[in-house]
Amino acid sequence: MTKEKDIVLIYLEDQPITFARLESISPDIKKDWYHVKLLMLQVPLQVTTWILRDVYISGQEFTMGGKRVRMEKVVCPQDLEPAKKDRAIPEKSSNQKIISLFDLKKKN
């Protein structure tokens, strides 16, 4: 089950619309229903609370206002290729000049 502080991708009619972080999940008075406080990760930030069944929090599709909605937990993908530990730092050639941005700022 998706839990507090997890990031979810919210789908509306099978189209991804926004990311959100589950801020809190607290039980409702009805069995298997919860108040889910979501921080919508968009500009401007928005906080909303949805009342959802436990299966909806876990990713099962539900409807809101006649529209199909689904939340999918976001999992960080595995690196496809390992990071290269021995990255060579290019040596400075003799014809390169270093310009100090700090010195340039003083002149202006």
C-alpha cells in the first residue's frame, strides 16, 4: 500500500496530470475509508484532502465527478548503467585562459 510521504502520479481518464506527495493518511469513520491529505506538486503548490478507500490509495481506479481517476506510486528507476567512478578530468591545455567572474564584477 502507498504510505505517507510517498510520491504519486495522478491519472485522470488514463492521462497523467500531476504529481502529489501523500502528507497524511488518517482513518475515516467508515471502515476501510481514509482522509488522504495530498500536496499537489505543481505551481502554485496546492493542498487538498480526498476521502478514499484503502484500495484506491494502493492504485485501484475510482471515479470523481464521473471521471476515472487513479494514483500510482512513483518509484525511483534503477540506473541503467553504473556510474563511472574513474572519470578522467581533462587537463588544461597551455592555450586556455581562466577568467575570474569575481574580477569581472569588480570592474563593472
